[in-house]
Amino acid sequence: MVPQTLLSPRSAALTGEMFPVEYSTLSCEALVQRVLSRYSLAPILACRLWNRGLSDVYLVETRNCHYILRVSHAHWRTQSEIEFELSFLDCLRQNDLPVAYPLITRGGQLSIEISAPEGRRYAALFLHAPGEIPLCDLSIDQAQGLGQTLARIHQATPQFRPTCFRQPLTVEYLLDRSLEEILPFFGHQPEEQDYLNGLRSQLFASLSSLSQDEPYWVVCWGDPHSGNVHFTPDGNLTLFDFDQCGYGWRSFDIAKFFQTSLRTGMSYAMRRAFLEGYESVSPLEDWELLALSDLVQVAHIWGWGIRLRAAQVHSYSQLDSTYFRQRLHQLKSFRQQNWQLI
């Protein structure tokens, strides 16, 4: 039986107040009525929450077509950041590059603002990328094709004229904000905190003088890996998820692909094919190749920080001692001389 004190008028009155919200799940029905109705679509048969990650992703089905509706989290992206990404994707579409691009509303907008309980969120509708994510390793041909496509995206940077700001992927941004998230979790291990702070200083010293001129400084995809590309049976590919894009070194995009591939156990042959594909379109300078080892470490730290911010909102239970031990071990392994063969 519930104690009588818990049923007092004062307690009942408190339940009538709006409780603060950090994250809400939007109604699929309301999204159909208030958001999807602004696009020129065939009658919608279904709208389902497909995945919850850095954004909420909904699968939208009509009789003849599938779409992806992405709704940002209020704590993750500003309107300016989202508009930068969407306008970049639209630029890539205009240059006939194979990306899942945003559709435009009947009012000519790339995104729609939603007033959620926790704050402003932004919805964007994309065509569903044809094909599927490859299982296990990419094939050699797939890896080469992905590298070639990434190079062509980088080559399209001069065509892009952003009208809004997004934080560039500088070494300060990639390292400092991430370590602000990571270091408190090692409060009981001062030797590991010292290691991470020392590594930050070493990486900053080796990378801060790299050229930020074209063609070395481009708009990066930000998260290139096999989970963000669909391949059709006849070998065509479509790239998606540019949430982490921004101006940065083209070699950082390659390093981010290497880091994810190393962390997930993909083969050296596949990574080599990816780099060969890239260089068949845009050969890299020697200093860019030499910087890859340091940039792989930066990519690992950056991805680690992003993961921590997301997990503290959605899945704090995953942040156990094993998680941090594995992440730190992987980071240290990237400093080995034979890091590419791990």
C-alpha cells in the first residue's frame, strides 16, 4: 500500500507542474502531421523510430519510396551547425556526388525547427540511400571506391560557399573539448591523466603547424567508415551521415577511417585499398602521410569524447571500467611503430 503521506494534496499538486526535460521522444504521428506534411510526398504508410544515436532517426515509408527523417538533439547541434551540414550536402548533390542529400520543403527550407520540451530541435528529410551496409570487411573494390569518392568530395570543397558557421576541425577543438570529457573519468588514476595530458601536448606540437590551405584543408566528412555507406549489388555506393562534417585536413578524414577500421578489426588490405583509391584521385603529400599516425590518435580521442557525451544522456551503464581500459589500450596501441598492422 502507498503511504498516505505520498498522496497528500501538496504532492499531488507538484505532479501538475512541468518537470524539466533533458531529452524527449517525439511522437511519430505528430511528425507525420506537423513535419512531413511540409514536403511534397506521396501518402505516408509508416513512420517509425529507427535508431537513437547522436540524433533520432525515423524510417518513413510511402508506397514507392523510403526516406530517412533525422531529428537533432537539443544538446548536440545548433541551427547554424545543421544548416552548414545540409547546405554542404546540397552542394555535393549539385556536383553529382553520391550522397544521401536533404530534401527541400515546399517552402524552400532544408530543415524544420521543432519546439520540444527540452529546447529547439531540427528535422531534415533525406532520401533513403539505396543498397545496404557491407557485412564484415569491405571488399577491395568497395574500399577503393570509397576512397575515390571521398577524394572527389574533398575536391568539391571550392564549390561550397557556406553562409553559416560551423566549428572547424582544428587540433585544439578535436583534442581539448574531448579531453574535458575524458579526464574526469580517470580521477582515480592520476598516472593515466598525466599520460593523456602529455599526449595532448605532443600531438598539438606535431600537428598545429600543418597547412590549412587548399587542397589540404577541405570540408571533411568527419565520420567516414563502412557503416556510413550503402552499396548496391552492382557496386554503386551512397554516403550518408555527415553530422560530424566541418573544415579540416583531408588527411584527418583518412585517419578517421583508419581509426574506426583499426578499432573494429578490419584488415590492413582493406585500409590499404582505401588509401590507394583516394590517392588515385588526389595524391597526398609526404607530410600528410607522415601525419596519419598522429591524426589517428586525434580521431580516437575525438570519437571517445563524442561517445562519452552521448552515453551520459542515453546509456551511462556502458561506461564501466572495461570500456575505459579498452579505449585507453587502443589509443596507446596507435603510438606503436607498426600501428598500421595492428
